[in-house]
Amino acid sequence: MQEVTCFSYERDGMIIVLTSIANDWWVIQQTYQMAQKQIQHQMPINLIHQETNKYLCVDEKNLAKSKNGHQVTAMQSSMQQSFNISTIDNQQLIVGKPFFVLYQPMNKYLCQGPSLSEMQSTQYEVILTSKLTTSCLWIVEKVFK
């Protein structure tokens, strides 16, 4: 298991959240066997780290909690997670358009926490929260084919 952290920058008045290193990407992958060409609103997904091939996971049995919310981790297997894409306009996911990531079993959103990570003094913790804020907005920066 590995703690997941991120840093952010502002673009067009919106906070953009990235992982810790340049070109250190999390890839959105559909979980359907019969995948569609576009990722749609409410579609189940996996988030996979491009370099390490680790999955973003919530370990509900050993749920780590910070003062701001439940922490997420990076693991070798997906643990059959239930992350869903939630687009603002209920349409498909496209580059540059903000969206939310909902963890279905706990009905909580993936969010950049307000506190710096204990492991990295320049990065923020990634948490699950029930309070929907602009820190829960994520952006697709590029498409990998």
C-alpha cells in the first residue's frame, strides 16, 4: 500500500489537481468488459497509475482516516472498487472539462484534502469526503490511446 498525494495549480479560475511529479499520471479506465468509446456520466472506472500500474483503492477493512477524511491508497490490485465518474452536465468525459469521482459504497467523493500530506511536505493528501466542494473537481489533462 502507498499513500496517495497530489499537488494543484490554478487554471482559468479552477483548481487543477495532479499527482506528485511531472508526467506522473493516473489513467481512467472503464471497468466494463464491453467498453464504450467514451467514458460517460455514472460509468464505473478504475484509476491506474501510469508508471507503477497500481490502482487507486479504498481499503474499507483497514480504513485509514486523517483529520480531514478517509485516505485512499495505491495497491497492486483493484479490490473490485466502485469508483464512478460523475460529470457536471451528465454527459461524457472530455479533456479540460471538470468532473467528480464518487466512491459508491461509502457515497463519498474523491477530493484533494486541505492539509499537506505527512509523507510529502509539498503535496496534499487525497481523501474521500461527503462534503462536495471545488476541491473534489478533477480534470482530464490528456488522452492516452
